[in-house]
Amino acid sequence: VAGGVAVAQIVTVNGIGIMDGETAQIGAANARLIAAAPALLAALEAIHEAGRLSVQPRAVYCALIAEDALEAAKGGVR
């Protein structure tokens, strides 16, 4: 952690413990997903709240999906 920003390197290897081009791409993708997590959670919370307050069936359905994803992110199961 430097200046309030966490920096991490995600290292992935193949089945025999060797890092190659493919596993490096997977590690980079994992790092991008981890870095985006706060924004993704905020988006899910916004979808959940907007859909929960709606009377439109599709919006309510989206809110339920968002709620399930939020619960999964917290380690729970609905």
C-alpha cells in the first residue's frame, strides 16, 4: 500500500507451475477484475436500489439478481 493505493501483482501458473503468456494474461485479467471490484459493487447496489423501488417487473427482476450478486460478494447465499 502506497499513498492510500493498494498495489498487487497477480501471478498465475499453468498445471506444471510455469508462468507463460496465457497464464500472464489470466493474471492480468484477474488483477483488473479485483481493481474494478469497488465500482462493480457500487453499480450492483445502484441497480438493486433502483429496481427495489420500481413497479416494473423487469426492474424488480434485475434488483433480485443484483441482490443475489451482492450477497455472494459478501460470502452469503440466498
